[in-house]
Amino acid sequence: MNDLRAEALAVTYDDLVALQPLDLTVRPGQLVSVTGPSGAGKSTLLWALAGALRPTGGSVHLGGTALVDREQAAGLGVVVVPQGNGLASSLTAAENIVVPLLSQGVDAEEAHRRTEEALAAVGLEESGNHLIEELSGGQQQRVAIARALAARADVLLADEPTSDLDAANREKAVAALRVEAIRGAIVVMATHDPEAAEQTDAELHLDAGVAQWRRPLTG
Ligand SMILES: Nc1ncnc2c1ncn2[C@@H]1O[C@H](COP(=O)(O)OP(=O)(O)OP(=O)(O)O)[C@@H](O)[C@H]1O
């Protein structure tokens, strides 16, 4: 698998500099947290890494390929767990996971197997048939994580994936992200949660768009 590399990546919204030029390389197998206060630029960085934002400056590459838009990045295995989960509320938890897999051409049996495994990884093996609108905020967040797990991403970008979770479920969610890294994925998680950040390999701290390593990546 390929490195994810940002070079002089910068984002400005009108007059607001949301992300100052940033160089970052994350390798397969690494789990990195992005921390910082509200408005620091964490989501902006994740969306820029996801190819969803056209940066004002710099570039993002996955291996030798520049990420130019969200569709292309998704096709290269770049998966996002968005803040606010992005699930279809009138579908069941399992349908939210299985439908995108089927639309990507994953064989039906394999799609259902991955869905069951992913729901189990976040402790929701009993909730697959519940409509999203019937689930709590924390359960919905876990479904969003499960959907990303089932996608078998090369790059998994999770925006505050544990914000609505209690301690036990947070542990499970971070453990599931760790398993993704062990599988060989690049995993970047924005978080406000110091305990979740502590469990990652490195912590990049953002403040007013300026990034500094609190714990740098090694290896
Ligand atoms: N689409 C947009 N247009 C204009 N300004 C934006 C836009 N999105 C974000 N911003 C601004 O850019 C800055 C960084 O926002 P961003 O959402 O990246 O921060 P964050 O660290 O993820 O915050 P939070 O922890 O609250 O989610 C903020 O000042 C925000 O108001």
C-alpha cells in the first residue's frame, strides 16, 4: 500500500486561513490523531486529505497519485467517517453498510459478511435491523464507524468518531481503528478526546490552523 503525503497543504475560506501550509506523511499501518480546539482546522485537514476540498495551496498524494476530488479519492480507497455520521436515517444500520458495498461491486455474500463483522466490531451485532432514526446518537456514530470498517479502506479518515461514545464504546471504536491500521490501512482520526488521542501512534495538534506534533510519528 501507498503513503499518504500532504505537501505544503493549505486551506483558506475567503479571508480565513483555516490551515497553514502543512507537510505530513502517514504510512500504511499508522494511526494518527489530529487534536486541537474547536475551529482549529481539524475537519478542514481531514476533508483536504480526503480530496473533498480543493486546497488553496499544496497537494495531497496517495503513493504517486494526486488526490483531486472526492470521487477519485474514494475510488482509490480513501474513506471518511464524517462528523455527524452521514447515515441515511430511513435505512437500517445494516443497509447503510451493505448498500455502498453492493454499489461498489462487492459480492452480496461478502458484503453481508463484512457488514456483520463490522457491526460486531463496534458492539452492535444485535442492532443491524434497526432503523438509524431508532438508534441513539452514540449508536449511530458506531454504525458510521462500522460502515468505514466494512469498506476495507486504504486510508480511513475519521472526524471525531468517538465524540458521542461512553468510555467502553470509545475503547471499542479506537480498538477497531487500531485493527484497521494493523490490517495495513492509514488511519487519521480527529478528536477532542485526550484518552482517544493517547492510544494513537502520534498526535498532530492544530491551533488556529497551525499544526505542530505533540507526539511525532516515528518509523
Ligand atoms: N465551508 C467553510 N466556509 C468558511 N469557513 C469555514 C468553512 N468550514 C470551516 N470554516 C472555518 O474554518 C475554521 C476551521 O474549521 P474546522 O471545521 O476545520 O475546525 P475543527 O477543528 O474541525 O472544529 P470542531 O472541533 O469544532 O469540529 C473555523 O474557523 C471554521 O469556522
